[in-house]
Amino acid sequence: MSPGDKRFEVGSLLCDREKLEIFNGGSIKFLCFSTGKVLDLSSGVFSSDECAKPDSFRSACYIGNRYFCQRTPKGGAEGNDEPTIIYPYTMSTLKSRPEIVWFPVKGTTSYKVKLDCHEFDWERVVNETKLVYPSKEKPLPSGQTCQILVFAYKNDKITGGDSSVISLLPQDEITRIKDAVEQISKLKLPPDEAALDTDAVFTSRGLLDETIEKLNNVVAAGTRNPTIYRVLGDRYFQVDMRDEAKHQYLKAAELLKTNNNPAELKKVQEGLKLVELHNQLPTRR
């Protein structure tokens, strides 16, 4: 992300086992995809742990992850007895006033949305399946966790409910993330490359809402890059939106028919297998 030499110009990709040698008290700045951090290196020898290899792909819904694992897949099937909160997708967020979205419940006449934080709480009754964060209410407190609750009503009787938690990152962390994204923007990279770079920054902090939004913007602009669709599929799978994940994987597979990229095709096939596997798992116990 900083000037180098003829071999490694600004915006160059460094691959596994390549080495950087910094001379005469110089320094270099680069983005580490596995951690999403912007590293500043000066003269000297550095351990490979500075930018370790990323973990192999896996769903965010696994034993030990208490935030992302859902009770049932977010498929929005007809006849649901309870509303299912689908947005915000994950706990961590950069947004102090996030929109709240949930799947509908058949026969419901209204919904009650409640936000419960340590220092304050509020509630609203709506007829739609989404709620824009009320401008008159306090924004999410930085560095604290709040609970979102959605209840379905039929003729003033509760028929079901769902809950999730959300946490606005501490302000210093928000500043660091936005600074990294801004530095990527200043490189003037092609939109696809910039989206994948910011994905590394957002995903390393668990900010899947933000990276899904960014990737969808590139898709809406008409990209034909199968990697964008495959990564978007990965992110939807991580938030347990399996139908959306499958749709993106299939789109990537279609594009790869005219784009010879065996490594990318293998990742797409692995993603489709994971979706199929998780669709066969029991949703209740």
C-alpha cells in the first residue's frame, strides 16, 4: 500500500513464500488478507506470524461460536410460527443506528420491536417486517452489547418471538477500520479488487453486514468476476443465509464455464457441498 520498486509497485499482490527486503531504514505498508490489518514494516527481519495464512473456509455456525450459530436456517419458509431476525446479520457493527429486519409470520397482524441496552431501552409496534432505527432514540452505545427482540402478534396476542444481540465496536476500533478502508480507497484499484481488499478488513473483525453490503454493490454494478460471487456466497453462508449463499455459488459456477480457473471452481464446489450438508442437518433437538 506504499511505494516499493519496479517489481512490487503500489497495489501489487504478495503471495505465500515471497519475501520483502527493506533497505536503508525504509518502511513499507501492506494489507494482510488473513488478519485484515494494515502492517507497517521497517528495516529488519519479521516473523511469518506477522501475516499468517488464513484459516480454511468454514461456516460461522460451529460449536464454540456463541454469536453466529442459529437455531434454524434463515430461509424465510412459509408458515413460520415465529419471526426470525435476519438483519443485522452478526453481533459486531460499525453502525450506531442499524436497520432491523426479520422474516414474516403468516397470519400476523403486527410486530413489536424492542431494543434493550444497559442504560436505556425502547420499543416500537409496526406492521412491516423491518424497522429503521428511530431517529429520536439514543444510538447504540459504543463498546456495549444490546439485545434486539421481535415479537409477532395476532389480534393483540403474542404468537412467537426471536432475539439477537448487537454491539457497536469501540470508537478507536471503528476509527482504525475506517482508516484502513480509506487507505484502500486511495489506491484507486479496480472495484472488484477494492471490494475483496475491504472484505479482508471487515471479515477479520466479524463485520459481515458491511462486507455483504459492499460486495452486493459491486454485483449491482454488473461485475462478471466469479470470485466476487463466490466470496459473497461464503459470507451469506457464514450468516446462515443458505439460500442466498447457494444462489451466489451457482452464479459463480455459471461464470466459471467461460473462465478457466480450476482453483476458484474448487472453492465454489466446496461451498455448494457445505450448503447441501448443512441443509440436511437437524434444525431442532
